[in-house]
Amino acid sequence: MINNKEYQKYNSFNEIQFKKKVNKENLLSQIKNCLYNDNNGELSNYQKKILERVKKDLFHESSKEKFKLSNHVFNEINQIEEKDIPKYLFHRYRYEVFPKNFEKDDYPPFLQIEPSSICNYRCVFCFETDETFTNKKNGHMGVMPLQLFKEIIDQAENSIQFISIASRGEPFVNNEIPKMLEYTSGKFLSLKINTNASLLNEKKIHAILSGGVTTIVFSADAADSELYAKLRVNGKLEKVLKNIELFNKIKETKYKNSKIISRVSGVKVGENQKIEDMYNLWGQLVDQVAFVNYNPWENVYNKEESKINLPCSDLWRRMFIWWDGKINPCDTDYKSLLSVSNFKEKSLRDAWNSKEYDDYREKHLNDNRNKIYPCKNCVLV
């Protein structure tokens, strides 16, 4: 496998290709008009203050921070209503720049919610291959109850706009996913769900397209059956391809006005994976085809100390909530040794600003990452 010493969590795309190109010049003009008009009365003073930084970075040459809009971000902005652009940029700025500056406010820029820690695959680059994790006797396996999911969404709404419905397992193992997605409808500017697509059917596809999902990511790493089966153990490329074709058919016939972004995204683990091959297979079915860099997270607990002392950006970027409500600062620590609390005991805001979370941040900032296990073995920065 390709193995880098440090894994950059931010902007981890190795390669990405788009079926349709956005007119960035026109969109930038639209963004500028939105930011410089006086019709942002719904925004708080704090939000307006952050947007001043956004304007400086996007439209003034002298800016040092340089908040930039990548191609996939332009695609996201293109799908939202013009009135929501300032709010989107406020949250995008916090997601991209705050971790660089080690800034923190009341809520995490990004919340990752886990419907299921159970997966039907055993991908070679994933911690699901760790039998001490997947052994049900050890208490890590389960699916999130619908009521718990609703309570998390209720707290996140209006405070966090970037949501991911996925984490350690396959979301569609949870039979409540259709009701979960229905509950998110109209509540977030950016809601992504990741799936290996093997368990999709008509009911689940309708739930994706009618719910609050703005980006659907189909995880696939190869364009031929043999390599796919080697990387995504227990999976069959033909079945996944058939399910994505069904998704595309339902989208085109029943949801013609849907602005949902569809992406096939694979983990780049070897030189025999070619983006051209991927695009030739998937390019007509989805809006984007991408590879993300390989993160060696199969088993962080058994690795040697990485000797990396740079702070981990996730401590300022993301918060994870497992199926049982456990709150964790990252998913590389898939056994939750670093868990700061449980959602049933502490609110999103209180957990994010808790003493436990801040202690991790302080240690990472003060070159004491090597005193935290498993952070000292991890290569994520």
C-alpha cells in the first residue's frame, strides 16, 4: 500500500474528476454580491465578523490566510439557494481555516453521526478487519436507535451545517435509515452520506433522494471485479454497479429537479488504481469520481509510535457520535479510548468545549501528542 508519513485530513482528495464543470467566474461574482450586500439581517454579529474574513481572503490579494474555494466546494455552493450562500461560507470557513489556526467556538464545524458500527464488508484498509473490534462480545458493534438520532439532529440544527451520516460501519445496515434521512429534510446546507452501495434498494434510494442528503458518496476503489473484490472483501462490483445504476434511474425519472451530488470515491492504495479507468466505468452514472489518499488506520493501537508531533486538525474540525451516543474526537481511535462523554450525558456544545476535549487540544499544541495513546501512533494531522 502507498503509505505517507503524515496524513493530511483536510483536502484528502488524491484525484477528482467532474462530469459537469461549474462556471466559477459567474459563481464567484454571485458570491461577492451576496457577501457585499446589506441583506444579511438573519446573520449574527459573530457570523458577520467571520464573513469579513471570508471576503478578505476571497477578494483581496493581500490576505495571508487565503481561504480558497476548491472545485468540489464550488459544486456544493452551486446546489444551494443564493440566500444561503453567506451562511454556507461561514461554516465552510470554520471547517477549513479554524483547524489551521487552532481556533474554536461553541460548536464543531463538522459533525459525524454513526448509524451503524457494523459493516458487511472487510476492506483491507479498514479497522473492520480487526476482530477484537468486530467481535460482538466486546461491545463495539451496534446500530443507533431512531430516537437518539433525532435528538442529535435537534441539537445540531441551526448550529452545525456540515453533517456526515457515516463512520465506522455501513449506514444502511441500520433499518431505520429511511426514517433518519426523512428527519433531516431541509435542516442542513451540507449533509453527506457514505455507503458501499451493496445494500441499496428502491426504498432506500427514495429515502436518500427525498430526505436531507445533499451529497451521496458511493465507496468503490476499482474499475474491475478482481481488484474490487481484493480491496473490498465480501463485496461484488457487479452488484454495486447495478445498485448505482438503479439509483441513477430513479433519480432521473422521479427526482429530475434534485440537486443532490453523487460521487464514487475510492481509497488510493496502489499504483494499479487509475482514475481514468474509474471515470470510464462510473463517470456517466455519477457527478464526480475521486480517489482519496490512503490513511493507515487498520489498527492504530498496534502501530509503532509515529514520531509526529504536529497537532491533529480533527480536534478543531470534527466531532464523532457513535451508534450508542458515545462522543469521540476521531475515528482513527475506533475503540473509543479517547471518548470525552456520551450524548446522553452531555450536549454537543458542552462536549465540544469540555475539559477532556480541551486537554487533548492543549497537549497537541504543546508538543505532547506523544503522551496520548493512541494519538502517538497516529499519522493524521
